[in-house]
Amino acid sequence: MLMPKKVKYRKQQRGSRKGISKGAKDLAFGDYGLRALESVWLSAQQIEAMRVTVSRRTKKIGKMFLRVFPDKPITKKPAETRMGKGKGNVDKWVAVVKRERIILELKGIDEEVARSICKAASYKLPMKVVFIKKGDPSENR
């Protein structure tokens, strides 16, 4: 699973998911990509499931670039535990994905194949996404 090697603080506050992504709004590495239309926490398991699906379909013809990394720890207290006694232990790692962020980029394949790969990857994600390509008017929002 994806997770940081080392963090400055073990636990974080929940933060806010509202608003538009600050960076990663344009295609930088590939010709095609997936753009988020909703703000969400993407867990490391969901990112890994998407990565496996895409890498199986790209084979050796194309290249994939993941633009998200789970660097936010989410804590959870054990079941049937009374209130108090501090914050729970780290349960999972998530990536904070805000609207208009590029999640995935593909390079070195034709558009129909890229479209089908992105559709398969979108089934693994808990949010609405849209397929974009370089040079499209919708690519630069």
C-alpha cells in the first residue's frame, strides 16, 4: 500500500474538503487523463486498485502517471470503546482530492484505448470523473 515513509506529525485533524484544487489542474506528463468533478478522500486501497487496473490494461505500450499520493493519516478508535482517552490510532492513509484535480495521466497510446482504460479506472473511484485530452478547450479550466 502507498503511505509516506516518514511524517512530521503522526496524527492530523480532518480539515476541509470544499473548494477547488490548488494545483495539478492541467495535464503535465501525459496526453490523456482523468479529472475529478467532486471533492473526496481517496484511500490508499482505492488508489492501488485503480493503479492495478490501469497497469494491466496499458501493458507495455503506454505509460501511466499517478498524480495523487495518500499522505493524510485517518485515525479510528476501536469498536465498543468509551468516549475520551485521546485520539485513536492511525487506521488508513488518504489523499485529499479536490474538484478539478488531475488524478491519472496516460501517454503513448491512442485515444480509444485511453478512453476505455480511464473508464475502467473510474469504476474503482468513489467520485465522478471526466476524461480529458491535451489541447481540448475543457483541458485548461
